[in-house]
Amino acid sequence: MHSWSWGGLPSPDGTTTQTHDILEDNLNLSSYNHHQLEEEDASTAVQMEIQQHHLLDTTTTNSHFIRPELSYEQSNWDAADHQSFNMLLSSSSPEAAYPPTPDLLNLFHLPPKCAFLPNSPISFKSASASSVVCDPLFHLNLTPQPPVFRELLQSLPHGYTLPADEKELYHDGDNGILEFTRDISMAAHAKGRDKAGKTTKHFATERERRVHLNDKFQALRTMVPSPTKNDRASIVGDAIDYIKELLRTVRELKLVVEKKRCGQDRSKRLKTEETASAADAGDGGCKLLGLGDPDQCYNTCLRSSWLQRKSKNSEVDVRLIDDEVTIKLVQRKKINCLLFVSRLLDELQLDLHHVAGGNIGDYYSFLFNTKIYEGSSVYASAIANKLINVVDKQDAAAAPPTSSTCL
Amino acid sequence: MGRRKLEDDDDNNNSKEFKSKNLQAERRRRQKLSDRLLTLRSLVPIITNMNKATIIDDAITYIQELQKTSQVLSEQLLEMEGSSEESVMPMKLEIDVAQHDMKKCGIKEEVKVSNIDGNKFLIKIIVEKKRGCFTQLIEAMNYLGFELSETNVTTFSGAMLFSSCVHGKYGDTLMVEHIEELLSEMMRSMKTSSQSAIELGNTN
């Protein structure tokens, strides 16, 4: 596989890795100024994120936040701050890559039964009150949430356990917020009424730990696009494949964006050249092309990507090398989607060079060799996703197999 | 997985309490899981502690990061598309190239239909390669009520060779000559329609 690591990515405009100042600048940007963020160059945003992660790597912290300074002050936070911070996180838009400074937190006035910061030590005020923990995977497009339950458990005082009935241990609210009730007396009663507290305490903690661990596996499973079996090994296997696929996609997208920007810069340069010297318009432009290209490294990279998408009745496999795309399509139902697929390929500006396929038993199987038309900036995951959508739509819209085709 | 009988294992102590029938299988299962967890950990750059729970958590976080990054990049690409000055290769250029190539190699346009068996036909079409001509061919096949059981398309020297084994879905059997006529007519209309499309495109 490729060697690609966070923080080691050469930046297009040659800036060195950040200093502490840049990080502070990031932190001072409040997420309220959404318009300000939108004006910024999105690539800089991604860059800064990468740099923040680099900084994160060098600081030893058990938090995944992109704000290492603030996470050290956890013990000073009280419940109100926790709630406000997490509400802020849930309400921030995907473009807000920068978390807010603590000053803004006081502006929130939230009801007490809200999600609060899972990373901080939670101070339980009363024995029978109920608290709410935010589901880490609720807003998938947020800044990453730190691990919820590990810190939660570590912060629990010793004599405290969760109720014995595991099935009711927590239930999902309608918006992904898990709730667990804590009642020390109830828990002690359910523990087994053992006088020598130590062993059964461990038993209960161990049970909680296992349940939390299972939940995490399930959470991981929901993140991959097409999960297979429900056992731990295949969940992890699917996650591995999905991470590799995401890395390929991101790498490909970066290349495409760079090439497009090169193309735009080049055409801009050509235009300025033509206006500057009418006589040497042709030659001057060509000469400058070779010399003045700062992004040469990206242009010589070969763009490659591969991904698969599976749905209930179909399977799509898209492989992309430079500008050639090979698409494999297998369909279980007897619906001839060749027409819709070829229309979609025209839409995506893919030039069909070779098609082979047909009916094999209960399946329709096709192989398309295509080439991307020059100037189009379509990328692999877009192709795969659109294809599987079209095919599924046809599946859904089709009448039962015995009747005629879907047109 | 639980069907394996206990083998003669020397490293297995003889206490009957913890033996399970599929000890080996269980060990292999656990080994498989821990190997995969190691691989997962090796992929994720941000790692905190080294236990199972944190590996999973870090992986979740990393996946979210990557998803967000790819979303940002694709949005950026869309923006660039909107303001782009490059355009996709114009059709007229392609057509001229295609015609030139075909004439050079002496390939002629052709429609040939042969009857295999009852309602089954083998159709071979050679046509000048144009953008969207495959879609038009499939539309024509659908219009004629043919279901393609086996299709093959190749392109070379500006021409496209379409050969397909089809069978008629509807009851009435068509004669070979009829089919050939219909197809030739359709191809001619395809040509004229695409030419007018080019002219429209050129005037824009």
C-alpha cells in the first residue's frame, strides 16, 4: 500500500509545519463566524486540521480533541460548561473545523438534562439523579468525539456501579443520546448482596466493560458502508477495508483538486501571457508551461483508486487508473438496467471503450472499460455511489420479475 | 466451528474443567481477532492507549475524520467545477477524428442480423463511434422489444462494433430483413439527430 501519514503531507504552497501561534489562531476562531470560515480557503482548513493532528501527535494526551490546551483544564469545568460545549458541538455545521474558545460557552443556557462533555470527570451530585451521555457517533460529521465510556468508567467513584439489568442499562433516546440511571442502592442490591464487596464489584465492572466494548464494536459497524457479518473479527475486517478505501479516495480527491487547480492556473497564465505580448503569444505561453509549474509533483503522480459498493441485489466495483475506469456490475434480479447504466455513464462523461456482459443464470453481469473525457473531474467514489443508487432505484421501481422491463 | 473434537494436545493440561471441544478453533478465532485489531491499529495514526477499547474508539474517530476530509475535498471540487474555464472535449472534434480513422482503415458501417433459433437473433452492428451512441443502441433494442442476453461492444479506429445475442420478449417473431431495415433506419436517424445536436452545440 501507499505510504501516507498524517502530518507528513507536503503542503502545496510550501509552508512549514505550524507553530504554536497558528494553533492559537485556530482556537480564537469562533464557530459562530460561519461566514468567516466559508470565505477561507477550504484547503487551508484541511491543512490546518492536518497540522493540528501533527501537533496532537507530539503532545501526549488522552483526548482526541483538536484543542490540547483546553483539555488539560478538565477538572475546572462544571456541569454547565460540559453541557454547553457539547451542545455547541452538536449544533456546529460541518464547515466549522475549529472548536470554540471557552468564553463562548457561558453564552449558552441549556436545560440541565443535556449531553455534557464526556471527556471530563463527571461529578455526580446526587445518587439517584440520571445523567445523559452523548452517543459518540450521533453527528458523524462533527469534530471527533473522544472515547466516551472509558473515561466515564475511569471517573466513576469506586463504590458506584450501574444497575444490574444489562438490557435496560441504557436505551437510545430519539436523538442518539444514551441514558443510564444511577442508583447506588439499587445497584448494590443487584450486585448479589455480597457482604465482601470486592469480588462482586469486579464482576459488575467487568460486565459493564464488556457491554461497553460490545457497543463500541456496534458503533464501528454502523460506520462502514456495507457491513457483512456481525461478529467482532469481521467488523474489524470491514473497518480495515473501509479505512483503506477512504485513504484511497482522499488521496485521489487531493490529486484531482491539484490537477484542476494546475489547469486553472495554467489557463490563467496563458491568458496573461497572451495579453502581455501579442507577438510571442504562442511560444511564450508554451515555454512558461514547462518552467513555471510549482505543482509538478502532483501532476506526475498516477491517480489510482478502487472501491466496491454492495447493496441488497447488486454489486459495483470501480477501479480507476489515471483516466481509465473499469466498472464491474453484478445484479441479482432479472432487471435489465443496461440502458440506465449507459445513460449514467454518459452523464458522468465516461467514454465507453468496451462492454461485455449479459445474463448468467439469475444474474446480470457486466464489465465496462471506459475512459474519462479530458477536462472532466469525476472521481471513483462518485462513480460508484451514483451507480449503486441508479441500480437500486431500478430495483425498487421494477415490477415483479415476470412482467416486462422497467422503462 | 464447534464441531471439532478435542485433539491429543500436549500443551493442554489434563484438568477437565476448562477443556472445551473446540479449543483449537477458539484459539484460532481469538488469534484472528487480535491480528485484525493489530492491523486496525497500524492503520490509524492517532493512537492513545493500547487496549481493545481505545483501538476501536480511535478507529471510529479516524474514520469520521477521513469522511469529513473527503467531503470537504469533494465540495471543493464542485466549487472548482462551477468556476472552471476548461470544458470537456467538444463533440465535433471527436466526430471528425472518428470519421477520418474509419475511412483510413476502410471500415464500413454495417447492420447484420442472423436468426439463431425461433425468437433468438444475433445482431452485429458497426457504427461510427460517437458520444452516447451506445445508449442510443440500447434504446433501439428496447424499442424493438429485444432482451439482450449476451452483449459485446468494442471500439477501434473510430468505429464501434456492437454484437449481441438477443431474443424477442414479445410474442411476434420478426423477420430478419425487417429487423435489419428497422435498425438501419434507426442508425440513420441517430446520425442526423446527433449532427443537429453538434450544430446546436457549436452555435452555443
